[in-house]
Amino acid sequence: MISQHLIEELRQLNRLEKLQVIQMLVNAITEEEAILTGTEYEVWSPYDAPGAAAILMDMLEENRQQHE
């Protein structure tokens, strides 16, 4: 539970100071999440892989020819 004293102190901050507190809290949560989740994994996407699209098209064409 947040103390009333802390709430009153936060209310007295100017706009910039409030934004700095928000940023500090977001950074703290982000760091905690990184610790909890552990390793980051790269997610592969075919969007920048034109070779993969060509291979897929060849496979689809071969499949179409086999089933005609």
C-alpha cells in the first residue's frame, strides 16, 4: 500500500518531475520483467527473406503439378 505521505509528495511535483517518476517506475518494472523472463529470443520473420518466398513458390508449384 502506498503511504499517504508519498502520495502527497507526488502530488506536489511539477509536470516534468511527475513524468520523470513515471519513467523511473516504467524502467524499474522493465528491469524486473527482464529478470523474471530470463533470456530474450529472436523471432524470425520471412518479410526480409525473398529467397524463402521463392523456395515456397517452387514447392507450391511442384505440389500443384503432382496433383494435376
